[in-house]
Amino acid sequence: MKFVHIADIHMDSPFVNLSDRETLGDLKRLEQRKKLKEVIEYIKENEIDMLFIAGDLYEQQYIKQTTIEYINNLFKEIPETQIYIAPGNHDPYLKNSYYSKYKWNENVKIFNSKIEKIEQDEIDIYGYGFEDFYCTECGIENLKIENPEKENILIMHGTLDGANIEEKQYNSISTKMLDEKGFDYVALGHIHKTNFNKESKIIYPGSLVSLGFDELGQHGMVVGEIKNKKLNIEFVPIKSSEFVEKRIDVTEIISKEELIEKINSIKTQPNEYVKIILEGKRNFEINTYELYKLIQEPQIIKIKNKTKINYNLDEIENETTLKGLFAKEIKQKLEDENLTNEQKEILEKAIEIGFEALN
């Protein structure tokens, strides 16, 4: 049995925090459609038996019916491929959701919060889907594989070994427990970075298309085959626009004009969305909104100012001014050996705010 495993496409995501460019959201949504179509074309060309979609296929809050119809029409193009969808926290199986009220093609099976087993000749498919935007207990720990002599696959959305309170709200499941269950493959979704490992049976494919600067690197799908209890999997990248970070140290830059020249000299690729991170000690005030207006490179869509003001506390504390008194007080606090890194960061930020106010 050959399968393709994808997750976390987030169709119709608004992309509101990516850039000040108004058209970027539209471009990324068109790209989502194009890349899902490429997955379907791959399935047709390679005669794939099953497609596993492990949650967050779309954004419940923003999804349009026309997009659902587009997805379902793609599914109609592969009638011989069985499609299994395990809804996640962004596309839960709500009463008013398209999972519930829309008539999907006959080859589509959508799981809900009752763990269900789909029996086929040589393989059993188990699935679980969110029915709300949060899930703290899915009951998978109580599941027992009924036919261990067959191939057994689990499809679900969730967090492996969630430790903090937030992670536990998204169906935290134990790797050890899943291993002990004896599944031949566990198709997971929720984590947007792939954890692909040929030796593992518990896999996150990552998001199909990068959704932002917190998802750097390759994206794509997992393609696999199970035969006689032997699993063979590979990660197949999907070529799409890439989010890239580039850093500029401003310590030796003495003017806004020089900084703009430095930014405009950065080489980018047509398929890249670039975030510039400014770091080091600045010698002049940096207004990122002014920089946007003067940047010639259209691939640069975001600028993050992480610079610190260039100051010498030893010199400033000797001034007979309010600024000097402030510098002396702050310096004494910074010399406290018991300060944590977080407290040091707060004091450094206080220096910046204080000096700007006193200038």
C-alpha cells in the first residue's frame, strides 16, 4: 500500500502579520492552492492508494466555500485514492463546519472525536479528529489494536510529549505510549517543522507550504509504502516560496543613507520572502517604516530592529546632568552579580527608553 502524508496547509489563512505588503496574503493563498494541486498530480502520476491529511487543512475562521469546492474538486481527480482527514485545532469538526455540512466526494473520510477504525483487506486505519479548537484528552491511551497481524495506521492531530499548559491544550500524546501501541505508521499534524526520520514510524510532515518566518527550511510531504509489515518512507520537498532571514550588523554604519545602501545591496531570489534583522549597536535612530519606503528590493517584506543604542555608561555617568545621574544609577544596578539575564535585558531596555526621553 502506497500513501502520501500531508498536514497543516491552513487554506485561506489571512497572513496578516507577515508584511505591510497588501498583496502578499493573496499571493500566498494562491500558492497554497497550487501546491495542493501538485500533491494531487503526484498522487495521480504515482498511483498512490491513500492520502492522509493530519489536520489543519483549512482555517475555520476564514475558509470560503469556493475554496472548499476547489479542494473537493481536486479530490474528485483521484477517485481511486482513499482520502482520510483528521481535523485539527484550526479546522475542527464543528456542527457548522464544512466537514459536517458539506457533501464531500465519496473517496473522502473525515474523522471526528470518536476514535474510529476503517477496515480494509490488509490494513486498518484508525483516526481521531478535533471537535473543538482545543483538545486535552482524546482517549488514544485506551485504544487497543484489534488486528495486529494486519498493517495498522493511526491518523491524528496533536502534540508529542507536550510539557507546558499550552501544548497540553492541543492533544498532548506520549511518544512512548504510541510506540507501545504497535502501529506500523502514525501520521501526525500540528507541528509545522518536519521531524522526518526514516527509522521512525511516528511522523510530522510539517506544513506543506511555509506560512511565515518561524517556518524556515524545506517543506513538503511524506511518501511511503507499507508491505508485509515493512515501512519505507521518504520526504518529498514541494518547491514553493521560501521565508529567509538575513542579518545586518549596524555597529559600523554611521547614517541612515549608508544603512539603506547596505539593505539594497542584499541579493535575493525571486522565490524568497526576506526578513532583515538589524542587530548590533546603532549610531543613529532607526525608523523601520521610513526604511520600507526607500528599499528597492521587492522581496524584502519585513524589517526587525533588534539593535541597541550605542552608549558608554562610564562617560555618561560623569556628566553633571540628569542623564548622568540616570546612567550612574543604572550602572550600579547592572553591576549586581545576582541579576538574571531577563533582568539585564529589562535594564538595557530601560537605558534606551531613559536616554531617548532625556535627549
